[in-house]
Amino acid sequence: MALLKKLIKFEEALNTLLNLAKPINEVEELPIIKAYQRVLAEDIVSPFDIPFYPRASMDGYAVKASDTFFASPRNNVVLKYKGRLRTGEVKNLRVNKGECVAVATGAPLPPGSDAVVMLEFTELEGRRVKIKKPVYPGESVSLPGEDIEKGEKVLRKGEMLTASKIGVLAALGKTKVKVYRKPRVKILPTGEEIVPPGQPLKKGKIYDINSYTIFTLIIESGGIPFLSPSLPDKKEIIEGSLKETQNVDVLIFIGGTSVGEKDLIPEVLSKHGKIYFHGVQTKPGKPFLCGEIEEKIILGLPGYPASCLIIGYVFLKPFLKKMAHLPYEEKTVWVKMGENVYSPLGRHQFLTVKIEGDKAYPVFKESGDITSISQAQGIVHVPENQEIIEKGEKVKVYLF
């Protein structure tokens, strides 16, 4: 077994990776119903006012405000009832002095009226309406352009489409929208011992965990994953897989990046492409690899499940989010360490923790144990020059 030739620091590895992450500027047009959490590739300008016409913002009676100025609970103003306008109705009803029209929320304001008296301050008696409160001009009325004005830039290129922003698109009558294409990522698990879930598990074999955790993380990070069957540790097969980059932006090998006899990825990649780094001063995840072939980024993640997913969270997620034009904001919380924790000097440790009350407790077992991360709520970064975190010491937890 050989040794990794050169380990680079965590910060250097992350910066290298983010510098290699080129945002994808290809554009595709989607129905707005399928555009949730996609990133706009165009500015959206309103072609008309919203509301398009004056409308009632409350159920009540459309009136001339001046008719109500002397109304009070004791001295009601009585107006003539002329009819009713429901939402979406258009009728030839005009409000003259001393008259009113019943309106539902969203109904067009009848010509001649300039305010709405809320229903709870009125009383209908036959063809007469008692007004018990004065209103001012424009009260309970939505004017044209009050929400959105014609020509207003309502959404900007680069914004992520949320439910409310898709609602804005619908309000403008749009059925389709231009968005940036998502990064396409191919997952290539390696190792003859890997078996897909659902198949009989024979002695010496293990179920494929990493493909499914990384597949899900890619979706969470704004990418589109493609999963290949596990590759045997054979040089010619690994070489052939490096040619499968035509329709993807990133290739991710899982396993095969360490220094054992069957760890062939570094050798093959150095022959056919370039390696930016192989080996990071971290625990776990030391054999993490980053390279390039035919202008496509190649990543090599560790084969142990906990290591693989932790490296995925720390490196892969911000890398893909940058490619997808998505914001990357790490949510953190400060808590006290619930027990003494010892860390190896010279390696930046990603300590998985669970939070109980105002304390964090380590849950990391071994790099091969998926429970090391499935029970965790976040990661504490322990610098390479820190040997101990004492019980009660405040730590920043980067939440998953």
C-alpha cells in the first residue's frame, strides 16, 4: 500500500473546488408549474397594471365617500340600494349621489363610487342600506397598479423561484418561464463488493449506500443525478467510464480513490486528464480527489458511507449550488459541547453531532457507519491545530 503524496488543507481544497465550479448559463423554458426552485434566466416585467381595474378589497357597499361623512352608529346615513356585484361580474351599475351597490371582495368598483364601506358597518333593510361609519375616498379599494405597475420589473434574473414568485408569474398570465439548466451529475460507484438494495446479500458483499445518499444530496443541491451500476476495479473499465462525459457536467466516482491495490481512479485520471488535488488534511475524507477530463470536473469521494456523505455535504453541495446559480447559506447555531472531544493534530476534523437542549454530543462512530451521520444534526469543524474541545466550550454547529 502506497501513501498519499501530498495532503492539502481543507480551505485550499474548498477554494480550489469552488473556483472550478462554473455556473451553467444554458437556458431552458419550462411550464411555470414545473419551475419551483429553479433559477430565473430572464427579468420579468409586468405588461399591465395589477389590479387591472379598481376593485373592492373588502365585502361591503360601494359608495361616494362624501355621502358617508356624517355617518355614525347613532346617526346612520341611509343610501338607496341599487344592486349587487360579485367577483368577476360586470354589470351596468352606476353609483349616483345617495346610492350604493353591494360588492364582493375583488369585484370591479362601479362607476361613480370611490370607496367601500365594510359589511359589518352596514345594515340592509329592503331597498335601503344604513351606513354606520364614515369612509374616506379610496378606503377598501385596490387601485390599478397598486400591487404591480405596468412596466415594473417584478422578478430579476438570478432569483430562485419560490411558491410566491410562481404566483407572480401566474398573476402576469405567464405559462412558461426561462430558467438555467440544472447541472447533470453522473454517479459511478466502484467495487465488486457493492450490491444494489433488493438483491440477496452474500458473504463478502455489502449493499450500496453511497449511491443513494449522494443521489439525494445532488437533488438537494440543485443538480440532476444519473446513477450507473457499480464498476468492478479494473483499469480498462474505469478508463471506459471516463469517456462517458458527453451528456453530463460532473462525474463522481465513489470509492477507488485511496491508496490500496484496487484504488485505480487516481492512476487512470492522471493518465487521461489532470488531477487538481488528491488527499485533503481532513478526518474523515482524506482520500478526496478532484480532477478534470475534457473540461468536465471529476470528483472522487471516499467509499466509507459516513465519510462519503460528510464530504458530500462539505464539498459537493456548495460546488453544485454554485453551478446551479443557487444561493448557498450555511445555517449555524452556537451550543456548548456536552463532553470532552479529542481531535488528531494536523487534520481538520468534521465532527458529526446531535443537539440536546443547549449541548452538542458527538455521534461519529467509524467512517463506515452510516449511523454516524443519520443520527447527526450537523457538523462541528475542528481546526487541524486544535487537539481538544473541552466540555462546556461553545462550538458552532453547521446544520444539515
